[in-house]
Amino acid sequence: MRRSFLVSFAMFLAVAGLSLTACGDDESSFAPRDDESSSSIEDVTPQSSEDETSVSSSSAKSSSSVNAKSSSSAKSSSSVKSSSSVASSSSAKSSSSVTPQSSSSAKSSSSAKSSSSVASSSSAKSSSSVTPQSSSSAKSSSSAKSSSSVTPQSSSSENSSSSVTPQSSSSVPSSSGYVPYDHKADLGDAIRIKSSDYKTFVDERNGRSYYYITINGKNKKGEAASVTVMAENLNIGKMIGWALDQANDTLIERYCYDRDTTNCDRYGGLYQWAEMMQLPSRCNTESCADLIQPNHQGICPDGWRLLTQDDFYIVLHADNNKHGIEDVRAISFGGFNYSGYSLVGAGYVWDRRLSGIKEGTYWYYPEEDSANPDTKAVADAADAHLDYLIESKSSKLNGFSVRCTKLEE
């Protein structure tokens, strides 16, 4: 009987052992195997299914390893770290900014920092952005920070972060190949006034040649009168910046529009009142009425004097004129030029600012303003779009054009 008990007990132990072995296959406590974790870190293309879009809210920082748990997907509340790449054989979900994206679009709301690069199946991404992109397009609402200088690129376009220095074409510097302006282009109207009506003379101070013309008309008394005047603006002197006063009383100074001597060549120099008058520069801020002479020469060449209001009245009322000031302006200055005077849009310096080239012009007369003789002088102006003469009492410190009248022999 004892033997029978021992046999029965042995059979019981065998059955119990089989039951314990069957219980050991429960999947709930199964740890991931090496061949089901993330693949080699050399594979840099995270992938996902067609309808999956992930949005990340944190930043990804490179270090050394990838932690993932699952046979098909890896979920983690920590950041994904890698010194070279982020890889997965399936889809990866994480709270970090390394966001797996679908083949249609990818969106990220975070910034990414990395010293390496993450590449998609279609284009290489810079380490300045760690968001992998699909073969279609990638969108990010965040800024990317990187220790490298590689610009992120998509498969369809390339954006450069380099700057381009704009160039300007507004200034025209003088050069050795410059051809002097042909002032004949502004003379007359080719019908009433022809080129043969003009004569030339040379200013011996600088060798510059000028056209001049005799204009017949009426004076302020309505009597027949004539005046011989330059058909160009005077151009002589050392160029200085228009923000400076022409204060060197030992030489003639001039402004050239835009500090460009080619503008002086075409339109003449621009002069403050005392400079035009060849009086001490103090006469721009105090009255020098006692120094103004009849037939005042100023900066005009020998044998010539400064244009006066009486002279210009004859020009404005020339025999050929039918349109007032428009017959004094050159055709290039919106006029008819029936008088032959050929007034051009030289521009001017007003309150230390340049203005009006091709559109307007001012000129002084050798006369102070009676109401403000210390600081103002008598001047006139013309505009390319106006049909009347503009009379002015202007600051002596502005910069205006100069015309000269030939002394009667």
C-alpha cells in the first residue's frame, strides 16, 4: 500500500509541473526582444501610416541613444536623443519635437535643436531643423536653432539665409569717358528761333563755352528794347556739399545737384546769394545794400553782369512770345521756347535740401528784399507744369541758378 501511495504522489507532481509550464507563456509580462525594438541608428527615416499626423510640443536634443518600447510602435514621455540620427522600422510617437510625419504633410509647433541632421526619403534636412519631412511638403510654425550653418531645404524649393546688397542707380558718377552735354539740344524751337540765332563765347577762367542770344521785346514802359543774355546757366567754381555754406571768400564755390559734376555741366551750378554777388559770405545774414553796384558783375565773366528783373521782363515779353513763361522754358522743361532763352529744370537747394531737378528752377536777382534785407533776396522761379512766373523773396542761404547779361558796348 505504501508503494501504491508513492506512485500516485509521483503522478500528481508530474501533472502539476505541466500546469506551471503552460502559465509561463502569458504575453502580459513579455519584455520586448532585441529584434523588435528600433532598428539601427544608421537608418534616419522615421515612417508612419498614410493617415497619421503627429504634433510635438517639446524640443529634441541630441545625445547618444534611442529608447523605445513596443513590437510595432514606441511610446515615451521623454525626449528622443541621438548624436547622429533617429530611426524606426515602424511609427514612433513621443512628446519630444522629433515628429514622425506622413507621406502627405508634416506639421510641428516646436523649435528643434540638434548638431546633426535628420533626412527624409526625398531630401536632406539641415541640423537647424530636426523635424523629418515627407516626400511631399513639410510645415513648421516654430523657429529652428542649430549649431551648424546648413539651411533647411525642401524637395521643391531652396531658401537661402544669406543677404543681398541692393544697388542703387540713382547717382551717376563722372568718369573719364564722359561726353559733355550738348546744350544745342535745349536751344530754340527750330521754327521761330534757330541755332543760327545763337553765338558762343568762352569763359577764360575755366575754358567753358556758352551759347548766348539777343532777345528783342518790350520793357516795363512798353517800349521796344533788347537784351543779350546767356542761353545756359553759369557753371564755375569748386564743388562743395549742399549742406555747407559757400563761406570761402577766397574762391568761387558751387553746388552740383546730387554732388554730380555732370549735372553742373548740363544744368549749371547752384549758388547762394552772396556767392553769386561775389560779396563776403556774411552778406547772407546781414544787409550789404551799400556793396551792390550798377551792372553788378558778381561771378559772371568779364564783359558780363548779373541778370536783373528789368532784363528778365524783356525776355518774358519777347516779340515771339505767345504763352508767357512757357515761351521762356526750353522744350525739355515743358515749354515752347519761343523767346530762345532756354530755361531748364536745374533744380535748387532749399533749406539745405535738394529739390526739383527737371521739374523746377529758381534764380536770384542782385537785389535784397526790402522787408528782410539781412536774410532774404529777390528771386523768381518757374515750374515745368505751371503757366505763370513765380515771384519770390527767398533766403539768401538757398542755392539757385545764375544767368548773365552781356554788357552793352
